[in-house]
Amino acid sequence: MSTTVRPDNLRAALDAKLAAAMSQLAELREAEQPRVTPHLNPREIVGAFLLYACRVYPIADTFGRMQAGDLQFDAWYGQWLEKLGEADRALWKQLREERVRQEHGQEPALIEAEISVPSSIAVHPSSPGARAEVGKRLYRFAASPNRAASDVCADYLRLAKRFVGEFVRDYARFLP
């Protein structure tokens, strides 16, 4: 997958990745609701989210290096990372590493959690009003087992938006 974009397409390319990631986040939040959602697979949604949200870095990296050079981009990126708090820096690193795992054919490091969801299916045909509880699998990042995957993804998306905003601002002289 090429990460080279023309200066006149940079903003559109970055915005498209962020929009696709936001769409995946909305689906993940839907999948995590305490109701049966068999049409949604949270594991696949997390993978798609990472695919889109983590692609903003390689696009900016390639563009920044081509326009300003390796040393200037490395310095800019190092300063950007330094401005992040410890928790944000760790999250940025964690989810970028999860994306690298995907690129090497591995699934993101997720753990399963299960919640009970009332089912509209009758327990027994002779008691149509009775309801049963069914288990619903949710996923959490192994590195953040006490947080819903959607919350972790939302925090990463916030960082990705910040990254894009600051990159576009600081590299505006290279844009039409």
C-alpha cells in the first residue's frame, strides 16, 4: 500500500483515514452495547479501526520526509511525541505496535470478556414470555484489560486527529 500522496491530496488522504477510523469506532461502540448484535464482529472492527487510524502516520512520514527531509521530519516527530503525556505516548506506541502485528499477519492482542444479554428467544416453547440470558463476547486490548476496546480506540483516534492537525499546521508551507 503506497503512502505517497501529492501535496494537493495530503489533507484529503489524512481526513479519509480519520473518517474511516471514526466509522469503525462507531461500529465498535454499537457492538459493545449490552444487546445481541450478531451482525457485528468486534475483533474485525478493531482490526479495521487500526488499519485506518494508524495509517495517518505513514502518510505523514512519507510526505514529511519527501518535502522537508529525514532529519527535519525526525526532529518534528520527536518533538511531537515529547509533547504527549506519558499515558498518551504509551497508547500511541501500543496501537502502532498492534498495527505492525497486523501487517505481519497476526491479529491484534485482544482478550475476551463476556457479558450477559437478555435474549428475546423464549426459553421453552410452552412459555413464550420467558427470556433467557445469552453470553456476548466483548474484546479488550491485552495491554488495557480494564477498558473497553472502544474507549482505547477513541483515545487513539483523539491522538491521531491531534497528530494530523499539528502535522498539517507545521507542514503547511509544503501544501498548496
